[in-house]
Amino acid sequence: MTDRHSITADPISAATFAPFGSVLEAPSHFGRTYFDSGLANERPSARCSLSVSRIAPTPDFPLTAIEMERHEFSSQSFIPMDVTRYLIVVAPHLPSGTPDTRQARAFIVPGDVGITYGADVWHHPIAVLDRPGRFAIVMWADGSDRDEEFVKLENPFEIILPRDK
């Protein structure tokens, strides 16, 4: 028997996202901001992986989360290249190690802001809003099946966008 529930997406902020990772915002002044402290690679054999992804917009809401993923030994950064807005969903761990969907959080991220999921953070695949989007993705991988883990959720849940979208 499923215990279906829903969560509403909130605007992202560094403070609300901090338990799950880092928000990557350009500085308001000319210059550079470093986000090195959010990067994690817990396997010496893993190499940095840089990819570019094009993602179709999610057509229908509420969105039902039926699966989540994690990269147990690596952070994963998404740097928007051409995106209007996107949705991310994260969840802490249950004592069993699986995602705690009752404590899941959803965030709407502006297209000029990137994010880094910390190592071992459960997350739903990114959902692009409004139009197709492109991201650069940085993580560490060693080519083994431990690079990423996907789980089907025992209790899928719905993600709702706020009324004002």
C-alpha cells in the first residue's frame, strides 16, 4: 500500500539548500567566487567527469517522483548554460540508507544559478521548466557501478509548483 503525499517547491536559497549542497551564484561584484568546499571525491581512483546535457521541459505538474538517485562518493554540480528555470528535489536518508521521501524538499532554481549536490545526497533527476535547457555537469567517476545508484521509491510523491509558477 502506498502512502502518497505531495510537496510544494520553494525558491532556492543557500540557507535552505545547505543540508544538501551548495548554491552556485555569480558574485555581485566583478571578480570570482570559489565553490571548492562543496566539491567531493571520496575515491582516489575516480577522475573528474565533465559532460553537457540537454533536457526537455517537464510538461505536466504535479510531477510524480517515482525514482531517486545518489552518487555516494562524489558531489555533482549542475551549471546552467541555457536555462530559464529548473526544479530540483532532494531528500535526506532514512536509517536504512534509502531516501526519506517524507522529508523531501523541492526547489525552483533560476536559470543563472547553479547547484552542487553533496556526495551521497538523494536527488530526483532535474526537471527543466518553461523550455528546453542545457547544463554542464561536473562529478567524479571511476566507471564502476558505484558511480551512481538509482532506487524506485516505495512511496512515490508529487511535486507541486506554487500557483504563481
